[in-house]
Amino acid sequence: MASTLLSLASATPSASLCFHEINKGKLNLGCINKEKTNPFIKAKSFGRVSMVVASNVSHFEGITMAPPDPILGVSEAFKADDHELKLNLGVGAYRTEELQPYVLDVVKKADKLLLEKGENLEYLPIEGLAAFNKVTAELLFGADNPVIKQQRVATVQGLSGTGSLRLAAALIERYFPGAKVLISSPTWGNHKNIFNDARVPWSEYRYYDPKTVGLDFEGMIADIKAAPEGSFILLHGCAHNPTGIDPTPEQWGVIADVIQEKNHIPFFDIAYQGFASGSLDTDAASVRMFVARGMEVIAAQSYSKNLGLYAERIGAINVVCSSPEAAARVKSQLKRIARPMYSNPPVHGARIVANIVGDSALFKEWNAEMEMMAGRIKNVRHKLFDSLSSKDKSGKDWSFVLKQIGMFSFTGLNKAQCDNMTNKWHVYMTKDGRISLAGLSLAKCEYLADAIIDSYHNVS
Ligand code: PGU
């Protein structure tokens, strides 16, 4: 055995290290195997001794090129453009009036406190940081909500909104085989990917009416009614993405009626709590109304937007159950799903959220900063409307811009018109006609209005 290893050890410089180690009496088989696992080298075996032969034929030859992501790919294209007037209105990420990314002051303060505390970086439990899970459920449902007091909520920290949705999708796939998820038409593009990858069947319910540039409420209700009993109805808790059109409180009531009648399960994606109105409580009203009716509810949360923690990947999945025992079982299964996927979640973002929400002074500061961000977007929305109305002499009614809420405006531009926005005007946006007003400044509103008017009237 030792002589075979010695003959191999002399073959390459890296293997000579092994030779050295063998001489020291340590048989390091790991470094010999390293050569065999390099995917770019084909190893031809002669018994125990290998000859390495380079080959151009990849094991990955059959893998085709994936298309760029319809949202995150827009940022890549934007970076590659060096035009001085370029604008990135693709991704929903808040920018300052100077169009720079923004780290909230309150996050900087919480970060400093964390550093001073000098906390360790041991693994979190599979379900995440206990202090985070407590405050995140309270923030969504309200601290005094009976479902919290009665321990009827299964809360698990997730990898932001996306990861939390993915956990819920896996739970549906495992425990509700064949059950369908109904998603709005249109919706955030990644919803379809999430359910496809989790192998959960989905179909769409009508939501947006291009004729009124508003909600197709009748269509929505009819489609939810027509879905097989016990379907999961995916709802945007507030600030619907991409349309910026939310149901009124009365309409939410009717939606809840139909969901209850059909024994469906409401599944909220609430990625913009605080960003629609500037108030965390107002934006959670839809979720809380369903819970107050005694319904079982799933809700995925994200802190990407409202705390600007995009890259921290911090969010949660909550399942409100009719008993504490059911909640405990659901939580145990969510943990079982998380464990082989990513084992346990990252700690830093969870500590930031827990410290801000758990400290009344920091919490107040956060609310003020959120109001400021939501306010800036509202100002930009008004300025864009004013610019469109004053520049466009065709008589077109642009007031839909003012009726939409949240980060986005759904312009109604078609794909060719969106291409014109990018190719001619260097305005980067998603091809469904959505623009992120969070990436727009007051100073750029007139330029954007020129681009929209040109694309709308001169491209069909
Ligand atoms: N749900 C909705 C409705 C969203 O709009 C987003 C983000 C998420 C969940 C997930 O965000 P997390 O960061 O995972 O918490 N949508 C943005 C961000 C870019 C993207 O597509 O991930 C957008 O521009 O639509």
C-alpha cells in the first residue's frame, strides 16, 4: 500500500506534499483523491495508479444557457450601459434622491450596538433566532393578537421573503398533495419559479384590468370561487407587485368571505409592510382581518425593503393554526424542511431586526425613517404624474400613476415600448411595464416622462 502511494506521490508537485506527510507517518489520502475529483481533468485508471489526461469534453455539455432573470438581470444590463442619463427602475430597491443605495441610520445604530455586545457566531437553531421570531410575529399580527397569546402561530426565520415562501411551498407539496396555489395575474415573477421548483401546481386568478388600469375585482372573486375547495390563495398583503393596486378594505372583506366559503387557505406574501402607507399597522390590516375571522393563514414576511436589509436575507414564514398543538407540529415540519436545504438561517439580520423592534427608541426611529422613504416615493409619484400630464398634449389620462401605491408603477407599456425605453432612453425596467419609483429621483421625473410619452405614442 505504502509503495503504491509513494509512486503516485511523485507524479505531481501537489502530491509531493503527500509524500512529505507520508514520510512523517501521516497517510493523507484526501490530497490524492483531490486530483480525481477535478471535473476538468479526465483520469484514466491503471489499477491504483492514475494517469491524468486533459480533455475538452465537459461533463456539463448537456446544460444549456439559462436566460437572464427578468428582474435581477435588469441590474446587470444597467451596469453594462455607460450612458450618463441611464436610470435603473428595474429592481424594487430604495434609492436616495441622489439615486444611491440607502442604509437606514437605525440599522447602522443597531449594527454598532451588536458590535459592542460582541455576540458569538455559533449556529442558530433550525427555526432561527428566538428573539427575532417573537418580534416578527408581533409586528405582523400585532403584539396583543390572541393567536400569539394562545401560541397558535408557527414562526420560522427564513431566507428573506423568497426563502420563506419556498419553505411554505415545500410544506404544501409535502402535506397537501395535488392542492393548487392560485396566484394573481400578474404577480411578482418569482412566485411561479418558487412553486414550479417546489412542484406545487398553480394557476392564476384575474387581478389587473388593463381597461381601467385597476383591479378586476369581479374576475378575481369569480376565479377564487371557481378554484377547487381547499386551494391556497396567494395574496399580496399590501402594495401589490407589480401593479401597485390593492383591494379596498371592503373588497378585502369580500375576498375573505369567498375564501372562507370555499374552505380555501389564505397565503399572504407581505414583502412591503410599512412601505405602502408608511405605517406598519395599516399595511398589516389585510392579514390581521383574516386572522381576526378565526381563519388559518400562512404569511411570508421580508425585511428587505422596510429595513433595507436586502442582502441580509432576513424574513419569516408564519402559519396561524387553529390550535397550539397544530402550530407546534407545523413548526416541527418546517424545521425538517429547512434542515437539509440550508440547515439554519444567518444570524446578523435577525439580530438587527430583533434589536430594533425590541427597543422602543430604535423602533420609533425606524418608523420615522420608513415614513421618510415611503414619503419620498410618494413625492416622486406626484412629480412623475405632473410631468406626464403637462408634457403629453394628447389628452391621455395619466391619473392611474397616482392611484397605485408602494414602490412600483405599472405603466401599461408593452414589451416593444419597454424595449424602446431601454434601447433609446437608457431607462432599465422589467418587460411587463413595471417601473420602480424607489429608483427614481425628482430630478429625473421629466426625463422619464419624455421617455414614457415617446414610447407610448411612437411605438406600437
Ligand atoms: N415577494 C414580493 C411580492 C416581492 O416583490 C419580493 C421582492 C419578494 C417577495 C422577495 O424579496 P426578498 O428580498 O427575498 O425578501 N421583489 C423585488 C426584489 C427583486 C427580486 O425579484 O427578488 C422586485 O423587484 O420585484
